[in-house]
Amino acid sequence: MSNTQQYQIILVQPQGRLDLQGSKALETQLRIVTNAHNAQTLLIIDLEQVEFMDSSGLVAVAKALKMARTNNCRLVLCNLQPPVKLIFELTQLDSVFEIFDNYAAAKATVEKIIVVA
């Protein structure tokens, strides 16, 4: 007998610049979201509308990943624009985060999980 495990999917879509100011707002939002959910939560950060990210943006996303792992949530990124993707590659954080080309691909990863009881 098998059942599909039900995940709650939370989509966060920051916009504009993830510099010092934008990162603080994102970090606050992500802290609230990750602390309020459990192991069956998939947090998708869609960076499609983020045109710029500096080190403070990376720190905010890295802190969110740490908080998600502490709360047994799963955090993934999608729709990284070329300048943002380059930052993840240069810092080698692309090997730390699960990164997907688009929202549908990120969402599909939990839809394929089967729990055999």
C-alpha cells in the first residue's frame, strides 16, 4: 500500500533588489514562515523578479535555509536570473541549495514523493 505524502507549499516571491534593505525584509518574512511550519512544508523562494543580490541577500537566504533545516522544512530556490545565478555559482552556494529552473519543477519534486506504509 502506498500513499502520496502531502506537503504544504509556501511560495515567497521577493522583488527588486536584495541588498541590505531588501534583505532585512526578506529575512523577517522567511523567519516567520519557517518558524511556523513543520517537516511537511516545502518553502519555495522564487527569485524571478530579483534583479540584484549582494552578500546581505545571500546571508538572508542562507539563514532561511538554516532555519528551515532546524524546523525540518525543505527550502528550494527557483527562477534565478543570470546575475543572481552567477553569485550563487561564484560563492559555490549553488551546491548547497536545491535550485530549479522554474516553479513547476520545484513543486514537482514533492509531488513525486511516495511513502510506502
